[in-house]
Amino acid sequence: MPEITFLEALRQGLWEEMERDERVFLLGEDIGAYGGAFKVTQGFLDRFGEGRVIDTPIAEAAIVGAAAGAAHMGLRPVAEMQFIDFISCAYDMLTNYVATARYRAGLATPIVVRGPCGGYVRGGPFHSQNPEAAFFHTPGLKIVYPATVRDAKGLIKAAIRDEDPVLYLEHKWLYRRIKDTLPEGEEIVTPLGSARLAREGRDLSIVTYGATVWKSLEAAERLEREDGVSVEVLDLRTLLPLDDDAILATVKKTNKLLIVHEDTRTGGLAGEITARVSERAFEWLDGPVMRVTAHDVPLPYAPTLEDFVLPQTDDIVKAARWLANY
Amino acid sequence: MTVTSVSPRSPALPAGLSRDQLLEMYRYLRLTRTLEERLVALYRQTKVIGGLFRSLGQEGESVASAYALERGANRDILSPLIRNLGAMLVMGAKPIEILRQYMAKGSSPTRGREMNVHFNDLAKGYLGQISHLGDMVPVMAGITLTFRMRGERRVGLVYVGDGATSTGAFHEGLNFAAVQRCPLVVIGEYNHFAYSTPPAKQFAVKDLAEKAKGYGIPAVTVDGNDVLAVYEATKLAADRARAGKGVHFIEVKTFRRKGHAEHDDQSYASPEEVERWATTNDPVDRYVKTLLDHGWVEQRELSDIDASVRDEVDQATDACVEDPLPPPESALADVYADPPAAERLWYRRLFAPAQG
């Protein structure tokens, strides 16, 4: 079995769903003839035609709004944001129209809005964002954020099949950096709402998602080697809804919790996770719940600045070491 | 500006409409006005929850434009604004549904989750708006894109107010639909007020139709208080859209004779101008005069319709005015298909059952 990249796994997932279900179609900027800014949809136009691979104007609100209308009529649109940073242009459409549709009007809106997110790639303030916190606060949306090759495929397939609107965040630092082999003959569908235990440990839990899953795993190896500290790493995979059971289970097992995310600190998901653990597992904690996040600044461009602002493996090691010794 | 109008005293029936259809349109006009008058009474009795939004003076373009569509199960779909009650009634919304919506009844189409005419029945052919103006243009672009993709001979119609033509969503949606050649008719309602803001502070063009032309969309301006002219223009646009000729824009010039909502005394409007539109350019009065002047219908037939509409609204009111509000805990259901209900907060469980 050949090794494939994270990006290829995503591409395969999209392809298989389009082969499986003729209601699935793609729309977005430069996705057809050009194959997408990152080539996620390369070859799709030739196979599925202009009717199912639609190049759109630069108009994120119209892309998401049109996807919603098509979904009401029984189709399964997958809308690409060329960079997820531009999803803010569709914020109104997603939060006011799409997210409320089932509740206020009984309208099914099974759309997927996907796009490349995240930093560590010198993308500057507008090609590096992690927008999850802006949407995490919106009942009616679901958010998935795969970290592995397997989940890149399994979560896009599950998102397309879901009856509710799903934001699928794909970290561009993982696109071609992460490789794995996937079993042939097995259909991979990762259920929404379930976290993945990425590494078992006894002394301390790291709850994380996206690119920082890999940085946390690296940190865990170092702590094991250098300090003899056994770190458990939980990859959330789905951010909305959060897998409370998995979070509480790891907290009750190790009694110490470090939350790591690439997004900025204030108003980030770590705050919500901390609150839930405080409400439901306070007496299980042997130390304060701590966070490793980006600094609260827009993401700068220069390597020295970006590396300083974003959480690095060293930061996770330092924070986990501090907490382990608490 | 092209203003089309039916010439007086033409012997033949107009616009390919039968006598029954002329009377049916009158019925929807009268039903819209009578139902809103009933809502005013209920509002003053504090039975309406929240605001009441009148379409007084705009009933003509609402009813006539919707009437030009193909109606019935899974035919054309329109997306109304708050002042398009008439269009919803034409598509098959029932007075009792409107009354229940305005009174936030548990039995209302949205089970008390949304207000007034913000509800939908896609099978009958209407998709409720949200309050963010302009947003329905991209959504209707998606619905009509689906018609085109499936090769269905159906069209969509979306209403936008003069104020909404300032929004980004309007422009994005219009352009998207134009590029994709969606079978979509856009009705731009020039009713002179966006809440209180006059057109001169909203845009620098004279006619809304000029905006559409910038997107390569055929556009026409019509006297919005001439029922038959609006019908004809919409029918033509819908026929063309149905035949694969893409998006069409119809500007209807009309006048909102009430405040933004019932609480608003319209102090920003000139009382003389409001009075002038009421006495000389009311769409229902004009339609009645046209029908009678041409001898297309008899006064007795119109009076019979008036009585039957009053009965219908009376019966609908009696049938729902005592309906209960929705049970509080029903607020938690249906945010998602899965999970089926949101979590009840912990402190609401502490003192159950007495405190619920």
C-alpha cells in the first residue's frame, strides 16, 4: 500500500463521496480548471464536469448562501474557501442563515464548508488563521479539524453525510507533511463528535487538535525520554460538539490537564474546555488546568515573529514539565 | 425608465388572464389587507407578540408578482420580505398560519421560534426570509441553481427592498446568479423608505434597475401600484427565466404608507405625500377601478369576495387566538438533526420539579 499525504486523503474522501452520491457537488474559487489553490480538487472537473465542480466569483457570502439554497433542495454542496481566512466574509451567512435554519424554520442545510487553515507556513495575517473560535459559539454548526491522514479522509466523508452544516478545517502545514498508509478495501468514515486517543499516558493529559497534535506528540516523546513523565495526548478531531466524555476520562485518569491550541488565547476553545472540566471534574484535578496557545496578536509574517507568536514544541515541553511538577 | 400600463377601456381581458383569475387576484389583495387590519386589532389588544409590519400600499406588487409564478406542489419558489404577506398568501400560506406566527403560538409553523412571516413551505413555494437583508438573494441563487442543474423548468423569485440593494449579499448574490444564469427573478421594491432612510441617502442612482444592469441582467422599472403591469412584467421575466435566459430584475415603484412597524409613527414622512398616495394611488382602489371601468367584473362579485374574506379571517382568528404558547422546554429541540436536543443547564435541574 502506498503512503499518501493528508491532502491526498482529503482528495480521496471528496472523490469517493462524489462517486457514491450524485447529490454531492463542489463550488468555490479556482477549484475547477485550476484544481484549487492547493490542488485539492485537481482532476475533479474532468471526472465530474462543470455541473458538479463549479468555479465561482470571489464572493464567499454568495458561495455559502448558494450552497445553503442547494442543500434545502436536497443537494449536498461542499463549498471551498480558498483560504479559511476568507470565511469571515461569509460569517453572516453561516451564523445567521445556515446555523439557524433547522431550528427556526425546519430547513435541513447539509453543507460542508472547507478550507486550508493554520500557520507555521509564513502565510502572514490573512493566510494563516484558525477561525474555529468564531464559529464554536454558534449553535447549529458543527466543526471538525482532522490531524491525521486517516481522519482527513474519514471526517470529510462523515461531514458530507451529516444532516447538519459542518465546517471542515484542514491545516495546510499538514497537507504534504503528514503521510500514512490507509488500508485498501475499508471505507473510512470517522464519526463526528468523537475524540481520538493519540497517545496513552499516566501522569498528565494534553488535549489538543490540528497541527499541535503533532507538536504535542513530539513534546510527549521528549518528556518521556528526558523526564520519565508519561503524557497522554487526546486529539479532539471534532470541536463542535466537543467529546466531553473523552476529555473527562483522560482528566480522571491522569488528574492533570494541559490544553494546547494554535489559535490565540483569549476566547479560544481552551477556555471552554477548562470550564467544563472545572464544572464536572474539579475534585479529580491535582493541579490547575493550563493552556498553551498563540499569543493574543494577529499572526505576523516574518519567521522570527511567527515562531515567537505560535506555540512550539519547546513551549509544550516547558508547560507540561511545569504542570507535571506541580 | 420603462413604465408599462394597461390602457383603459380595452375590451378584451388583460394579460391573458381569465375573469376568475382577475377575481382571484382581487381576493388575495383584499385578504392581505383584511388580515393585516385584523392583526392591527390583535396588536392593540396586546395579543401580537413583538412588532407588526404592514404592507399597506404595497399589496399590489406582492400579489401580482407571485400570481405570475407557477404554483402548486414543487413548482416555483419565492422568498418574501416582511411586506410580502400578499405573495405568501398567493403561494398558499394560510391566514391562520400568519395569525399564529404573529401571536407566537406553539401551533404556528415555526412553533414559536420565529416571528411574523418568517416561515416557509418549500413544497408550496415560499422560503422565509431572515432579518439580514440581502441574504436571501444568494440563497435563492442556490435554489435556482439547483433547478438549472436538474433541468427542471422552475423559477425562483426573490424580493429585495430599496435599502437591501445597498448590502454586500445582494450584490454578491445577484452577480453569482447572473454568472450562473440561474432562473431567478428579482423584484426590487422601491417603496421610498428603508426603515426611515430615503432613497437619496441609500444610493446615488435614480432607479434600482440601473444597479442590475451593471451585472448584465435585463432590468425594467414598473409602476408597482399597477397590479396588471406588475403581473405582466413578472410573467414575462419568469417565462424568460424558465426558458433559460437567466436572471431578470424588475423594479417596482411603490410607497410604504405605514411606519417601518406599527410602533413607528413615520414622522420622517410627509403627511401630504402619504395622503396623496392613499387617495390617488392605492393599488387595490386602482385595481378595482380598472376591473369595473372595463366591465371585466361586477361590483357585486367584489362585495361577495369582501364578505367571504372577512368570514375567513374571523374564522381563522377564532380558531387560534386561544391557542397556547409553546411549552418552554421545547426551546431545546432541533438545533441539530443529531443531537436532537440541546443540554438543559445544570441549575435548571437543581430544584426540579417545583421550579421546572
